[in-house]
Amino acid sequence: MARNRTKRETLLKQIENNLNSKLAIGQSKKADKAQYIFDDLGNKTLVKEDETRDKIYSWSTYKTYLKHTNYFAQWCREKYNCKTLKQCEKYINEYLQKLIDENKSAYTIKMTACAIGKLYNCSSKDFIETPKRQRKNIKRSRLITEREKHFSIKNNAELINFCQCTGLRRAELSGLRGTDLIEKDGQYYLKVHTATKGGRERISEIVGTDKEIKAVVDRMKSAENNKVFDKVSSNADIHSYRSDYAIRVYNKYKRDIKTITDRKEIYCCRGDLAGVWYDRKAMLIASRNLGHNRVDVIAGHYLR
């Protein structure tokens, strides 16, 4: 008589189920973070625990974590014949050391550690120390890639100008419609609500010369209720154009550092940019226009 056997899920399916259970799309990460109160002496008291550890707030983060944890699981399966996440757990540090020995970028290693930490409900700080991330080592958009050699700047001048004036991501460009144009007191903005990171809507200012802004506005108006771009070239370096936009916004709102009397409003860079100072308020404006809310992201990835 045949025995009833429960089919065991594959490692990759275990990972998918694990990360799916942590999805919190549309929830407020800010509300879930630890909250403190301070007394008159400056003593800090925790009034709300950090609830972000076991949650994933955006689809892009989910996809990235899924990719890196799958790499980890495949390695564990091939080298140690692991069949469960529990069996894989003791090899985390060995896997991270392998990435270090292979001279993977500090960003890739840190991302992998964060992804695995999310998988096991712990912090990346619980693992071996990984190389520090430095702005000078970011490879994306620093050099011309093979595919960018096949991208005509002349033939795509309108797309490039549009990106540099708006700072939209590739997916946001693909979902943009002419009706997303907003005018207020002679200034033009875009309502970005399709395929945004974390599902957060935002209003982004259109920034550039009068001629550059007019070209963007004309393109938006001519699209009416239709998509502004039927197709966005996969060879376009969108991240580089977002960087151009961030610099434009920052330069528009920055103050002379020497005139800022409150030290808290000055951002002092560290690492390879030590000694460089930025206007924190202008950085935050640029960050929010890009769909972020952290000045360190602007300093590390966009301002140059």
C-alpha cells in the first residue's frame, strides 16, 4: 500500500513564500519605524518598537531581495545539498565571504546581506563585516556601457531633455500621461503616480531653461489623455539623467554655505567626499522631487 507523502517545497518556493508574507505594499514605513520622546535633559525614551524588520514596502525592493536570496539558496543547494532555509542559515557568513573574495562591489554585498537578513528576520549587522560602500565605487552611470554605445544622443534628444527636466524613473516615464501635467502660478509640475517606488505618489517640479521646460510642456500637452512615451529605449541611461535633474534642483534651491548659521542645515559628506558640504534643505527638496526622502541618498548617488 502506497504511503502518503507530503511534497516538500523547493528552496526557491520557500523563499518566495517567506518574502511574500512580508509584503506591506501601501503601508507607511515611517509610521512603522521606532519612535522616541525626549525629556528636558535630552534623555531618549522608546515609545514605539521598530516594526519594519519583517516588512517589505515596495515591489522593487521585493524583486531585488528575491533575486539575491535566490542566488544564496542556489549556492547552498549546489555546495551543501541544502533543502530548507534552516539548513542554509549556517552558511550565510561563508556565502558573504565568498562574494568578498570574488571582489564583488560593496553595494552588491551589502544588498545581499540586507536581503538575507530580511529573509531570516534579523539585521545585516548580525553577519560578518562587509566592505564599506563608497560613492567613488558606484559603477552605474559612471562609464559608457556596451548597450549605451548603440544609443543615439542626437536621435533621442527630446527624451534626454525630458528626463533631465523631470527626473522620472524608466517605469514612471512609461506610465506618464499628458493629463499628469500641473500648472501653478506659472510653474509646471508632473503628478507622478504610476509605477512609483513604494507606490508613493509625488509632485515633481519641471526644472530647466525656459526652452527646455517648454519642450517638456509641449510634449505633455500634445499627448492629452494618452501616454507621453509609447516606448522608452532600454539603452538610455535613465539614472544618469536623474542625476542631472537632481543637480538642477539642488542648484536652484541651494544657499551659500557661508550664510547658513544653523549647522543642522548643513550636510557634511564623509568617506571619499570628506570636506564637501551641501545645503541640507536644498538636498531634501531634490530628494523629494526624485521620489526619495533621504538626503544621504542624494549625496551618495546623484550629486556629483
